[in-house]
Amino acid sequence: MANIKSARKRARQAQKRRVHNLSLRTEVRSAIKNVAKAVAAGDTAAAAQVLRRAQRVIDSVVAKGVLHRNAGDRHKSHLARAVKAMQSSEGH
């Protein structure tokens, strides 16, 4: 443990931030898994709806600085591509 008062405070803040960021990252992972489940189930309407929710969650976490912008964009791109492939295969 740190001896200087400001360092002790920094350690407390870092711990609090770590726990908060952990919950946000968990939320992102859950949103991604929900889209994957909807795609696997073959429900186009549900997949599109869950995709929009996941994109909002990812954008929110990126704005807070928990996830890098490029990583967020990559996740959204992969999910959107999966949903779009599902919709185009349904049209044939």
C-alpha cells in the first residue's frame, strides 16, 4: 500500500474505476453474445433489434474510454456483417 496520501487516494480511485469498467466490459460482451445468439437462432427481426441495442452499448462504452474506438468499430462491423448476411440469405 502507498504511504503518501495522494497515492492512497489514487489507488482507491483506480480500484473503483476498475470495478466500474469491468461491469461496462461485461455489458459489451453480453450484447455481442446476444447478437450472436439471435443470428444462430435465425430470427432476422430479433437479430436486427439486438444489433441496434449492441451498437448503442458499444458506442456508449467507447465514449467513456473503456474500449478503444477502433475496437468498438470492429465489433460493430462484425456484428452488422453477420446480421446482413443472415438477411441476404433469407431473401434468396
